[in-house]
Amino acid sequence: MRIFDPHIHMTSRTTADYEAMYAAGVRALVEPAFWLGQPRTNVGSFTDYFDGLIGWERFRAAQFGIRHHCTMALNPKEANDPRCTAVLDVLPRYLAKDGVVAVGEVGYDSMTPAEDDAFTRQLAMAVEHELPVLVHTPHRDKIAGTRRTLDVVRESGIPPERVVVDHLNEVTVGLVADSGCWMGFSIYPDTKMDEHRMVAILREHGTERVLVNSAADWGRSDPLKTLRTAEAMLAAGYAESDVDKVLWRNPVEFYGQSGKLMLEDSPESGGTYEGNSVLRGARPDAGD
């Protein structure tokens, strides 16, 4: 079994987690830029963190046989801090880096005017840099937040197939399915979504445009929830090819739109995908 975790915060995990993930079949991941647990007080703390994502964390993952990619953004929670808004001025230079496969996490936390501004500006950056977007939906007022998110995405002009709307559940998945955006699900031990509820959603909505992740952040979480979802799918009668689609081919397809996935020498990738289109430096529509 091969697993690509499309949203996992490895900065908050240990080397033992990397070892367990590799043993479980994880061979690639995407780490979105996010909140560090307490307020950052200046732009320099963001640039140090961004440099760590494209440097040290990528190196650390490689020691355990895992390909590390990341997304870059000013996250919604910190968009409300005026000390942090200058991050938007330095962000474009990071979006051009190798292994940065999307803009994210963007979206809403408390649905404030400051979050509106940061969300809109970063969607424009995604269009300019031809990158996909990873969108965080708020944990409060989830239906209203998801509807507002989809309105802003539509107004931005970015193609919906370049957007994944994450942290969905049974009450929001239908909205995103109808929008044409990708549907993201964070599997947790006791919040958001578990693997058995995830299987029920797959039965209703199918396996197209679905990304399943473990998130595995600072709180109680489990970096092996992708494996647990795979096991639950097999127990429910899904074929191994269905599991491979949800847990490998779908994230490769979505983030491959960046042209910056680094899987070319990974045995699990088979060396190619859609005529080499997702290899570093080639875009899916670039031809041979």
C-alpha cells in the first residue's frame, strides 16, 4: 500500500512518527503552512518558519524515505493580527520555490474583514503563480463559512478544480461537491471526522475529487489516520485500487497541477504520471 498524506503538519511531529508513517506505507506528503500555537510577533518569524519547511523539514523527511512538499500562506487565524499582514509581501518569493505545490492554508477562521482581504489577495497570488489552493474552513459556523468560502473562490476566477476545500464533514461536503472544487477531509481520533464516517461519505459521494489527510497538528491527532482510513475502506469492501485512488492517485493529481511534485525517482510513483506531467518543472497542460 502506498500513501500520500495531502495535509499533515510534520513540524509538530517526532522522528518516531516519520518511522511509523514509512512503515505504514507513507511515501509522500504535503505540509501546509499554519499557526504555531501562539501569536508570532513579526514577519521574520514567518520567514524563518517558511525556510524551515523548504529546508530542514524536507531534509528530515528524506532521512526516513518520505518525499516532503509544502504549501505557503498567511493562515486565516494570523491574518487578523496587523503585525502579520506584511507576510503577504514576502509570500510570492516562496511560492516560486521548488516543492511548494500550493497556496495554503487560506480561508476563514472567524470570518472577519481582515480574513476576507488576506483570502482574496492570496487567491490572486495562486492565479498569478498558477498554483492550486488549499482552503481551511472555519471550525465555527461551518456551513456559513463554507458557503462564504465558495463565493469568494468563484469571485476570484480560479478554476474550481485547482481548489481543495478542507476540513469538511457530512453537512458541508455536498456544497463543495456541487461547486466542482476538490473535497478535503481531516481524520482525527475524536474531532472533525473519523475513518468510519469517511467511508460512509465515500459511499455517498464516490472517490472522485476526494483528498483524505491526517492533519496531525499540535492537538490530539494521529499521523496514521490515512492508514486507518485505508483499512476501513478495505473492511467495507472497497478494492485496493479504490484505496490507491483516494490515498495516492488523487493527491498526486491535485498537487500535480503545480508542476512541482518531487516524485520522479520514487519507486511508488512508477517514475511517471500522465506522461511525466507532474514531474518537477512540468505543468499538467505542458505537453511532452
